[in-house]
Amino acid sequence: MTRFFTSKRLMVLLASFILLAALVGVTLRERENPTWPEKMLIDAFGWVQGVVYAPVQQVAGFFEDMQHIKQLYEENAKLKSNLNDYSSMRVRIQGLEQENKRLKEDLGLKDLNIKDLQLISANVIGRSPSTWNSEITLDVGTNDGVQKNMAVVTANRGLVGRVYEVTPYHAKVLLITDKGKMGISAKVTSDELGYGIISGASVDVSQSSKPMLEMTGIKLGADKVKVGDSVVTSNVSDIFPAGLIIGTITSIENDKLGLTKIAQVEPAANLNNMDFLYVVNQAKTGQ
């Protein structure tokens, strides 16, 4: 049935009826008064034409619509395939952009002429939500030259923390935002008296917010210390090399006793998003 009612065969059938009607018309035009058999033929043809024409047109239109739907389906499937290819390509481009950025930072860090510093590249492979602001795990260990208490930084020399536990293949890093175990001798670059100790902020910090630091023990005489100043590791630390960037002061006030100043410091390193870091192997030249 389907094979019979194709558009082409229906059109042939319709054309046959039209041809027959034309022949009848030509015959009748030769006679002003058709005979009764001719009248019957005309009436019969008109009845057949009326019965057949509309269904034939509907069936032909139906198959044309089906063909159109099939074409739309094929085109839609092709567009979906192209969209999937585009999405995959976009993800790949984003990955390449991130890798390119990391390699540029890596090159920039290695171009820095920092005396007595050797850098060991490392990937962050572990971070627990329960210790989000306290520790991370790296994929390097003693076999790579990593030792306990080595500093860990980002590509822009932003201080991340120090190694506190190391195995032949892995190292655990205590972050600078840990308040209980971390204390860093630091200096405000704008004032020669601006020394203090950096630790994690006293306020509770959720995983979704940016971690903050506190710098305590700043002398009241350090009058040049102000909001926006940079804080770096000092030259009196027995663990961290001098000059590593810790962060920027966001606020400063006197402590409760009014004996020293306390500054809130925003870390230079993005401690919520760390993938690729460096362990600093410092050749000790003095304390």
C-alpha cells in the first residue's frame, strides 16, 4: 500500500484523469448537444474526479510532509552532532588555555633571579574538606629532593605553606591559613619596623569564602604600616626564605591591650584553587 501511494504514482494517476477529461472536453466542443451516453460519461468522470482528487491530494501531501519531517530529523541530528563536537572542542580549548597559563607562570617563576632557591614542581593530589584550610597533599617526596619544612609557593611566589610530613613519593603541606600550628615571621614592606607573626585568621572561614590571615605583634611605632601594603617573609625566619609574598593588608587596628597592632591580611596565593605548586629548596646562607 505504501509503495503504491507514492507521490510519483499518485501524480501519474491524477494526470491520467486530467488527460481523460481533456479528451472528453475536446470531443464535446465539436458538438453543441452531447448525446446521453456522453452526458453519462461526463457525469461519471466528474463524480470520480471529485471522489479521487481530494484523497489523492491528501495522500500526496502526507507523504511530502513525511519526507519533510525526515529531512528535518536528519538536519536536527546533524546539528546536535555538531553541537557536541563544539562542546568537546570548547572543553579542550579551556584545558589548553589553563595549561598554557600554568606553563607561562612556570616560565616566569624560573626566570626570577632568586638567590639560593631551587624549585621542585608538584601537583596537588589531595585535599580533604575537613582540613580544607589546613593541609594539602603533593605528588613529590624525598625521591624528588623534598624535605620536611621546605616552603611551598605558587608561580608568582605567593606563599602557600610548608612541608610537615614527607614520604619517598608524597608530601603533606601545612597551609599558612592553619591557626594552630602555623606561625610565620613576616615583614610589611613599607616600614622597617613592620615585623610580626602570620597565622590563620581567628574568624571561622568556610570552604566557599576566601581564607584570611592575621599578622600579630606589629609594633605601635610602625606608623607607616597601612591598608594595601604588601607582607612578605622576613629575613629572620629559620624555615622560609626571605621575600616570599604572603599577602596584602586589608585592615589594621590595635590589639585589645593596646600594646601592638593586628593586621588582617589577604593571601597572595589563591588557596581555594590550587593545582600546580613549587616546593622551595633553600640553600641555607644564614638565619
